[in-house]
Amino acid sequence: MAKLMSFKNTVLKNLFSKPVTKNYPAEPAVYPERSRGHIEINIEDCILCGLCSMNCPSRAITVDRKAGTWTINRFDCVQCGYCTEKCPKKCLSIVPGYQEPMSMKASATYEKPVEEKKKFPQADTEVCVFCTLCAKKCPQGAITVDRTEKKWELNKDACVSCGLCESNCPKKCISMKEEN
């Protein structure tokens, strides 16, 4: 009986204090300042370069260029945000909040609308110093630079039009132009 009476202070305190939990659906959830949230994509701006997929530590993202799809496995994603940092077009973002719970493990697939014309890099070989920096920065290995023969070549089938070659060129001799 003495042990039962030792809880009386706790019981009385809980009876007359505000509840600790939130009335969630009725009151909107307030997320802490450093909460990670979840990854969202603006598929219209995505060029399907695959850099997010290559840099994802948990391999939760897959990119299929031929099918024009970008897929994220929400269950495997650790919300580190590394994919958002590596995206050259900044079409990925971390949105505060949690994903809606699902009854089964599923992935979200986004399909890219068909583009009319694609832009490819073109180098002005009169200005180019053939430093090979554009070839080193190309995530798909689509650029070949031969310093001895002063040649700059692009494999259009491998190019994903990310623009990293243009932004990393020290002489600014590369420009993205529409295919002829």
C-alpha cells in the first residue's frame, strides 16, 4: 500500500498539467530547425545525368536515361542531402516534413517529359588551351581532348548536357548550344 501511495504526486501532477503529446492531425506538426525532411525533384529541370545516383551513399536513387525516368527508393534514402549538393541543375531539394507512411516498401518514379532540342557543349578551339579540365569534369566521359594534336571532341551519345564542362572551363571557351 505504501508503494501505491508513492505515485500519488505523479498522478496528481499529470492530472492537472498540459498533455506532452500533440493533437497531430488537428494541429500541424512543427518540425525542428535541423530536421532533414525528404528529397523532392523538379523533373522538368532534370537532365538525367545520373550524378545524384552516382553520389548517393545508400544507392537509393536510380536514373534510366533511355526510359527517361528518375526513381528514389524512399525506404533506403537516409536524407543526407548529398544528391542535392551534387546535382548540376539544382533540381533536387530537401523538403521539410516526413513522407506519408505506406503499407508496403515502395519507390517513387518520375518520368521526364520529352525534350524537343538538346543543348550540347561546343568549344572554340581558337581560345581553348586544351587543358583537359572539361574532360576530367565530365561525369559521362563524353569529352576527349588531345593536347598534342590540339583536338577537342564530343561524343553526343554519351553527353547528358549537364554543363559542367562549360562551368569549369578556365578560358570560358565552351558554350552550350542547341543541336543543328
